[in-house]
Amino acid sequence: MATEARSERSIGSERVREALVGYAFVFLPLASFLVFFFYPLGYAFYISYFDWGPLGKIESLGLENYRDLADDELFHRALKNTLRYTAIVVPLQMALGLSLAVVVNQALRFRTLFRAAFYFPALASSAAITAIALYILASDGLLNALLGTEKAWFGESGTALESIMALNIWTTSGTMMLFYLAALQAIPTDVYEAAAIDGAKSWRTFWRITFPLLKPGHFFVAVVSVIGSLQVFDQAFIVSGGGGGPNYSTMTVVLYLYNTAIEGVRFGYAAAVGVILFALIFTLTVVQRLVFGRMESA
Amino acid sequence: MRTYSLLIITVGRGGRKRVKRGNVSLKLGGLVVVLILAVSIGAGASAGKRTKGQGPAAANAPSGTVTLSGWSVGATEEKLLKQVISAFERSHPKIKVSYDAIPNYDQAMLAKFSARRPPDVFYVNSEKAPTWIKQGLILPLDSYIKKSKFAVAPFYPKLMTAFRANGKTYGFPKDWNPLVLQINTAMLAKVKAKPPKTWAQLRSVAQKLRSAVPGGKPLCLAAEWQRMLAFVYQNGGSVLQGNKPTFTSTKVRQAVEFYVGLQKSGLGDQASKLGAGWCGEALGKEKAAISFEGGWVYPYLPENFPSMKWKFFPMVKGKQAGTLAFTASYSMGTHSKNKEAGWELIRYLTGRTGMKLWSSKGLVLPARKDVKVKPPGPSRAPLLAAAASARAWAWPPGFDKVWTVANNELGAVFEGKQTIPAMLKKINDEAEDALN
């Protein structure tokens, strides 16, 4: 407050003042971020070295939780399912999101209506959507009526995870569309004009101009999509009633973490699962950054 | 206070007059004072309440508010529970009960335990009891039992075992339900069959019923050990002897072969394959003629499928009678606040009067031998008769994962992707891990 008394200020002190004001503005959100995000994150690392229950520390285990995870077959199964899920969902989600974005970026009639309609599934709660999907995909449900089959889509290990994949690709496509739409609108129109003058057809324009210029969009969407896919939980939880069945097909890492913590009341072990998931997401994000960064400089 | 001065600067930079800043800081200061006051008053109030319940004054009748929590139940059951609670409040005018049904029960309760603020009285599922007891979350009730001379003998001993550990009692069963048969009696009459009593009859009746269940199967068979284990008990088998898992024993294998054999020979299938979420629904939709569920199909079946004709029948027998019982207790937490009054509530709810009222509507069975009720709906005699042979679903801590593996393996066996001996070996290994 003392700064106010001065009539002339040096640039330096002006900067300090500005920085202070800046921090003052972010103080509350930053504080809540530190308290409710960073502190629990650090704490999860801490308790992963213990046998930890609801009443706190039971026993120090060192790295034993991690060693146990190394031979935990159920965890391996969960990890495998989650990685397979991510490998299939992310590209399809991005492709669908991009296609929808390109469509609603055109000067169509009722463009706003389409934008809203495509985004709508992202607004509905995933639990509600999954509950409806349970009816549609039931053995006597709508889908089987259309196909003339009697398959229990969520009830068979060959199709349970795939059904969740399809469901999630559809529900999140609206969000991906929104991200891509923003990226599309950031591309200056003069490049398209130049391409048109050079006689480029629309397909060629898309692949040679739009697609490469969307690089920052691709990076962002890929990162968001990978993180979301690795954390898949609610659909897997609902369709299997928490058991991850049939035949482990819908056991995901976060579902396993939840079961370990809530059913097994092994908070330390669950924290170790969380730490591994964190490491996985962190590594994949860094890798994506490197890949897309190289593309940008190329 | 630094925070606040920083905030004031921002307000100042926003173009306001300096006088205004003073006001803001005054307001903020005031707010802080109010907050501090509010917090200390709140703390004082709750401290006062605590001494009321626990202090030396407890020689008088316990008083205060008792918090009671359970998982969310259907509207019929919640209404009944509220009636029982108000009956308690009438007979104990000094105690007020504040009841809360908690969705996501286990998750929410673990958070409450961690915060050391569990409700005074709450439900504990027999499946969860050993783990929660081991974690020190549940209060042993022995001193209260002794002090108030509460009679333990009238409770079915097999239900009590779920809530006992290290020679101590951690809760009293609020009610229970065994697995028995539910049979669509119209379908049974159509093929002129009698209700099955043995494994062999179950097979032959199911054979006859094939024609009576168009688009479905005679039996609804859950791919869950929570159902199949009853057949293991009927075969004289068990999956745990002392601290040693015995999943690979002959008696277990035979029972599993029989149960899975019913599915393999096309006499039954899982609810999901019959277009239902669970076997009660499959029975209601007439996609199955026989299911192995408990008393909880009432009032679900008459409410949702009023025209379907069905009854309870005793569980089939193998070498011996055997079935599973599912139960939950009323317990108190190690850190519950109003324990004296909480015990009064438990004593009432699991006592003769409370239990009678609670089981009068036929939603559950009384956990006490000395309570006889005549509930509406189909006869409960087959359920009550199961008391002698039913074993409670309660397992050592860490067994939850064993059952996750076991049910997934059983699902794989149903799908033909796993063999029975390989499944049993895998479950046995998992159980050995859990017990070590």
C-alpha cells in the first residue's frame, strides 16, 4: 500500500505492483486449486506407500503396493482393457468430431440447430445415457429388434467393452466437434481464397490446408480425448454393476481403483493404482506434445 | 490479513474512491468476525450436545438426537422404517431420530468414517462387516449389551456370526433374507409338474417347463457365486475351512458342474440373456419359470407384474439342505457421537417390538426367533424354514476381490471361455492371496 504515496514510479516497481495485482486476482482460484487439487494429488502419492484405511495410516509398506500391482492379474487386465479402449476410441472420436465440425462450419440452413443437436449428448448425464443404452442394447431391446437378433450386447464379453466404446464415441463427439469448430474458425479465410484461385477442389483443400492448419486443434483434442478415455469409469461401472464383467471385459483402471478403495477399503493400494494411472497419462501427454510439436516445426 | 489487503488493492485499482476501500475492508473484517463467531458457537453447541449424551448425567435416560443412516431403499420400505422410527420416538420421548437414506452408501460411509463423523446408528451389510470391523470403524457393543441386559439368544445364531469378530459383537441383524425358489405357478400347472425338491427333480421339472416358457428358459441362472454357492452348501461343500480356501475340492466342483450344467443343457440362462436386468425381472416378464432369489422379490413382483402368478417354494436339496442368507446389521461407529441414545435405538429396532413392526409388512424376515408375523402376500413359510440351513454371506476382509474374480470367471464359464477346474483353481489362488 505504501506504493501509493509516490508520485513518480520506476518501471520496476510498477511491474512488481502489476504482478502483485495479478496474483491478487488469481489468489482465490489458485488457493482452491492448490488446496483441492495439488494437495490431494501429493497426498495420494504419500499414502500409496502405506497400508491406509479410513482412519489413516496402518502400516508403512515402502514400495510393496507397487510390487503387488506388478503381479496383480486383475490390474493388468484392467490396464489392458483401458489401453485397448483408448487406442480405439481416441482416433474414432477425433474423426467423428472433426467431420461434424466441418459439416456445421459450412453455411448450412439450420446450422445452429445442427450444432446444438450434435452437442446435446455431451450435456446429458453419462449415467442417464448409459441407463437408456442398457435398454436399447438389451437382448430384447431396440437394436436387436432392428437387427433381428437377440444379442445381449453388454452381457457378452465379446461386445461389452465395444458397446461402451461406441456409446462414448457418440456422446463425446459433440464436445470434440466444439473444440474443432473453434480451431476451424481460427483458420484465416485468405488461405482458402488463395487455394480457390489456384483451382484446388474442396477435398484437396481440406487435406492440404484445413487438416494441417488444425494442428493446435489436433493436439488439444487428442490430449483431452486420451485423458478422458484412460479415465473411463461410469459406463463401465453401470453396465457391470461394478463387477467389471462379463469375463473382466469392462474392468477398467478407474473401476479397479474404485473397487479397491470402496469395496476392499484399501486406500493405499488404490492410491498406488491412481499414481500409475497418473504416470501413464502424464507420459502419454508429454509424448503427444513431442509428436505434435515436431509436426508443427516440420 | 494479508489476503484481505491484497483484495482491497484490487478493488482500489478498479477505479473506486479510496473511502470505499475502507468500507470494503470493514465489511470483510466484519464478515471474518461473524464467521469466527458462527464457528465457535457451532462448536460450542455440538460440544454441549455431546456431554448431554455421554457425560455422567447418562445415569438418567439417554437423550438428544440420534442420527440413523442406511442405503437408499424403495418408497414402501422407507415409509415403513419411518413408522418404526416414530413408534420409537413415542416410547422414548427424550430421543429424537434424524434418519437419512444415503445413496452411494459404502462410498459415503467411508468418507464419514474418515472424517470421524459417522452417523450414530447405521446399516452394515454382512458382506462389508468383517472389513469394516477390521479397520476399527465399528464399535463393539458388548458393554452396552451387558449394561442393559439385552438378550442375544433370540437372534438366529447364523446371522449373528456375520457381525461377530474376536469374540465381540459389532451389531445386531436388522432382518434377513434367504435364497429360495420362486416359481411361476401357472406355468408349472400348465405342464402338470410339481415344485422340485431335489437336484434331480429340478432338472426334470425344468425339462418339462421348456414348452411353457416361449422365448425364454425354464430357469433364470445368475452367473454369480451369490446364487451358486447355495448349491455348493447343498452338496455338503464349502469354499473356506478355517483360513484355507477349498474352492478346488470335489464337493465344490460337483455343485458347480450341476449349476453350470443346467445352463449348458439349455435349461436356464442369465437374466441378461433373457432380456432382464436380474432374475426377479426375468420371472416377472415370464422369460423364466423358476428363479433363485429371496424375499426381496416382494413387493417388486406384485407391484410390477400384478397378473403373474407365483409363489415361494423351499430351496431344492442336494445331499443336504443348504442356502445362503443375506443380512445387514444396525451398528454404531467407533466415532459416533451420541452412543448412549444410539444404543437405545438399536435395542428398540432389533428388539421384539421394533422387529415385529419392521417385519410386519413382509418386506423382510425377522432376525429373531421370538418374532412371529403374518405378512401380506404369498406365504413366507419356505423362507422362514430356511433359517435352519442358511449360511450368511460374510467373508474375511479382502474377500471382495475374490468374488469379483470368481464372478468374472463364472461368467467366462457360462460363455464357454473358461473350464470349471481352471476357474476353481484361479479363484482358489486369489483367495489364498487374500488370506495371506
